[in-house]
Amino acid sequence: MTDYPAIHGPSRPDWDCLVCGEPWPCLTRKRQLKELCQCNIRTLVHYLSPYLSDALQDIDGMSAAEITERFVGWCSRPLEVWISPERERTPTGDIGTHTGEEAG
């Protein structure tokens, strides 16, 4: 039997990732989708459009522009800019919140 990687899908109605708990689409799902769609921006946006439509109905506390940016705004950007400036990888590879303060 073959092990398949976990598909980082959305939970609803909060739209967090079922696997890692990050806001969906999480970084892993973005990478999976870029590979699946062979980096074709139109294909990515077409695939994500139904999710965007549903998220606009479900998510409270965010503007339509913020939700649109979250779901499809990243599609044309390179991987390096997907990780927000507030977040950085720890030495173990985990993503943590960057506070801007050095440990003393």
C-alpha cells in the first residue's frame, strides 16, 4: 500500500487547514496546487474560485478584498512572498510568529 501525502483541505466554516490549522489555503496547499496546476495562474484561479465564493459567504471579520487576496491573490506570486513578513521559519523548520525581539 502506498502512503499518500495529506491533502491540506479546508475546514468549514472557519476555513482553516484540516491538517496544519493555518488559514486555508495554507503554504503546503499552495505548493501542492502550484504543482498540480503546473504554475498556470488561470488554472489556479479557476480551481480556487468556488472556494472563494463559499468563503465569502462563511468568513466573518474579514473584508471581501482580504478574503479574495487570501484565496487567489497569491496565485501569481513566487513562493518566497507567500510567507508573510510577520512569520519566519524556526531553526527546526517550523513556522513561528516573528516578534522582532531577540532572545536575551
